[in-house]
Amino acid sequence: MNMITQKFRQSVNANTCIGTINTTEEFNAGLVELKEEAFPPEHNAAYVMFARQRSGEPNYTTKEITLSFSKEGLINGTYELTPLAHNVRLTYADNSNPAKPVIYTQSGGTAVWEYNAVTGVFYGTLKGAVVENHDDDEPKALTIDVKFSVRKNSALSSSLRARAVAA
């Protein structure tokens, strides 16, 4: 096994986001990444955890959780997921029907997180997180309960990933 393949396998296994959607549907992300991004005020610079679960054949559709925590003044702890919260933001994308993806945004629940700057590991939970979609006349709501653990900058670029697969 070459070094690139070994590094690829380690990075994939290091990150997890596992739990349930609406208490019955399993969520087990095959791709989990942590990066830093800049957003408009008041969210500003933030840590962003992205988790994607992909279904199997024949459709390969995806469901995605994006959770971001403002870096400015934020300490490890528990945060409320209210619609107006600016220090933590949660979105859920259901791409079960690729022609009509459904995007949900936070409306309740809590996010608990801890970031270890020494190890670069970001971990925590979404407890009873409620996300809503308002595309139709009737709002749709889902609950998300997941545990996650992700190492900062552990995802490989697509070029490295392509080389690892080709090796």
C-alpha cells in the first residue's frame, strides 16, 4: 500500500457523524469534513462541519448536515439552535429527489460541541435539533440527533483522492 492510499484510508476512518433523523431514519455519513470559512456578519469566521450520507444503487442520492460555529468569542459548550442564533448555524439538505432538493434550517434544539486545538478534533452532538423547510404552504419539520467527531483539515483534496483511488 502506498503512502497516499494509507493517508486516504486514515482520513476517512477518522471522522464520523452518526445518529438518526426523525428518531427512526439512520444517518451515517460516509464523508465528514471540518474546515474554516468566512461568513457575513454576525456569523463571521466559523468552524464548519459537513457530513454527507450517500445511498447505494441505483440512485446514489445524498443527505447532508452542515453545522457551523462562529470562532469569535465562542467557547466549548451547549448552544440553542433558534432561528435567529448567529453563533451556531445548522442546515440539512435532503437530496432524495435530485430534481427537487429540500433544504431545512434550524428552528430549535441544542448543539453541544468541543474543539480541542491541540489535537484539532471537533466533536459533539445535535440533541433534538429541529429543522424546518418552508418551500410549500405547510412547513415541514424534522428532528436530528447525531454524534460527530472530526479532525480539522483531515479531508483530502479531490486530486489526492483521485491519485489514491488510482493507486
